[in-house]
Amino acid sequence: MGKAQRKPAKSRGEQIQDAEREAARQRLLAQAEADRIPVDETTRAVPDRRRRDRG
């Protein structure tokens, strides 16, 4: 156990999969940003104003 464990180099297929996964991640992030509604364009929730007992 004294020897350091080295990770084997990634195969070409694994490198391609990693690149495709990262590209898909970037596409999802770009789509989410495009779909995001800016805070200025949203309305603030108004609490439900129920009749209060006056007594």
C-alpha cells in the first residue's frame, strides 16, 4: 500500500462522452438563462387580506 495509486488515462471514448456531457450541460444552462424572467418583470406576491374581527 505504499505505492501511490494512479488513475489510468481516459480512453478516447470516455473523453468524447465527457465532451458531449459538457456540451449538453452548457446548452441546458444557456436555455435556462434564455428562459429566465428578470426580477424587474415579476410581480410581488400580495398576502391574502382577510377580514379582521373588530371587537
